[in-house]
Amino acid sequence: MEERTQKFEAGTHILSELDEWPEVIEITKKLNQSERLTEKDELWINELAETVGWDKNAIINELTNISTDPSKRVEKYKELHEEYFKDAKKFKKKVTLDKQAKNYGEP
């Protein structure tokens, strides 16, 4: 837990950029100190996930590691990119098929 606290304190400059979203700062503190999230915190995480289009667990992971050097998380970002790119390709294919069906009068 001490390591997480040190990591969190080292990343306070990042959190200062989040001044507009004090709720996110509080959630990040709780995650980094392994505190239990409230129902309201969970709602904020869900809202954030919906807004940015990420999975809830990806949001939690990112907030937990907000002060980690991004170069140390390259593999994680690569995995996320591949996952979201694959999802985007599936979505594009579905939209294309839907348009084709509509153009040919299929229900």
C-alpha cells in the first residue's frame, strides 16, 4: 500500500490537470489507496466509461495507474488499441451490411 501511495503522490501533477473533475480525483485517490468505492463513485466510473467508450475495467485500470510512466504501460495501451480497433472493424462491417440490406429493401 505504501508503494501505491508513493506512486500516487508522484503523480499529483497529473491530477492537478483534472481540477475540473474533483470527483475523478477522489475516485483516483480511493483506487490508489485501495479504499472501497461508494455507489456514487461507481456511477461516476460508469458515466466516464460511457462517455469515452471504454470498458469500466479499463477506466478503473487507467485511474489506478494514472501516475505510472506511460512508456511503462505500452503493452497495455497496445492491447487496448487492438481490442478497440477490432471492435470498430466489427461495427463498420455491421453498419455496411445494414446499409446494404436497407438499399435492397430487406427488413
